[in-house]
Amino acid sequence: MEQNRTTLTEAFTRMRGSRELEVAATWDIGQVLGEIGREPEVVAARAAIEARGDPTPEDRVALGRLVASLLEARRVTTRRLALDTLEPLAVSTAAHALVDERMIMNEAFLLSAARIPDFEAQVRRLDNVFGGRIDFRIVGPLPPYTFCIVDPARVTLGEQQAARRTLKLPDVGDHDERTIRDAYRRAAADAGRAAAEARRERSPDADPVARNGEDLKGAEELLLDLARTDAASQRAGGEARDRWIAKIRTTGSGEISSATFGGGG
């Protein structure tokens, strides 16, 4: 945490004032299948099968596919209606997996704390719209863990040294972002010339040259991550050890900024 104080502080600032609510919606699958069984398409398909006599395995598969398609269409329509009602109140949304066939939606919503009462009222409104036939369950308020994820990674001393060698940088001290990007551009240009020469000569070294381009990009990204760690991690003696980097992943459907929640920069 000491080595990534700035990165973590920026993430906290961006998400300050936010809350996560998760909404899971389920239905009585037996009741829904009974309703679908009365749909004109299903009634007609069943009648056609019965008119031909004993149903074949192919008939059963075709009928099952028809029912499954109508069930999925109803699920999609219902979920979309729910999202159309709830999304306008949210800064961002993210879908979680549907864990069984009873689930229609399992969605995370990122909200400012002030919008939570309005959001909960809209969920109750949806319950009324569907006449209680769908069970809406709210989990939260929660920390916004779905929308702001910290990915920590240990970078060994050997990995640091290898990345510097790949970009032909001195194997001492940290380098600033401009130095790293300039070194990458020079190395990429050299690799490009080598690749062109290998293609002209149809050299068997063409594949290794292509892979070298990936190595260069990986080295640049690693060294840039290290350059963004805090100065406290670069004190005397700090270089000859493993280091930690933290990347922040923001997920969901909308742009997230501190201004959205009234947070400061």
C-alpha cells in the first residue's frame, strides 16, 4: 500500500460518495413455463405433433427449443423493462451471472448515496408493475467493489532487470515515463526494421522477431507501472528488492468520476 499510495488515493477519491446496490430478480419457473405452454405458437406446434401420431425424438427436441426460445425472449424483455426503469438513477451498471433458471436479472448498480431512496422506490414500483409475479431482492448498500477493482502484482527484481534490458535502459534506478516511452519507441523501430529484413529474406527468424515486439510492449507497460509507484518505494536500498504495483480496474456501463458523487480531486 505504501508503494501505491497515489494510485489507491486516486481510486478512493474517484469513488467517494458512491454506493453499490445489487438487484436480483427471480420468477416462478413452473408458472412461467405453464404460461408459455398456452402461447399460440406452442399450442400449434403441439397440435401438429399430435396430428402426426407418436412424437419422435426430433419432435420433442423441436418443441423444447421453441419453449426455450420463448422463455429466453420473455426473460430478455422483462430484464430490459427493469433496467430501463433503474438505469437512469445509476452512474454505472454491471451484470452478474445468472446462477439458475429462476433468475431474470442479477445486476449491480453504482449510485450516489443520495439516490438510494429513489432507487429503492423504483424497485418497489417494478414489483407493483409485475403484480408480485417477480421477486425483486435488493442487496446493499455495499462498497462499490464491482466497479473499482484493485489488481496487485509482485514484480521481482529479476523481472525489473529483464524489462530494462529489453528496452536497453540502464539497470540501475527508476526511469521516468518519458524516458521509458522514448526507449520503447527506439526499440520498436529497431524491431520493425529487423522484421522487415526477415520478411524480405524469408528468414526463419521472422517469428521470434514478431514475438520480440510483444516483449517490448510488455516491458514498457511494466516499467511504466513501476514509474507510477510512490517515491517512498524508491528510497535508498529500495531498488534491490521485489516491488508491488497496483492497477485499478473500473468496470460497468458508464464513465465514473469523482464529480459524479460530489467528490473532490
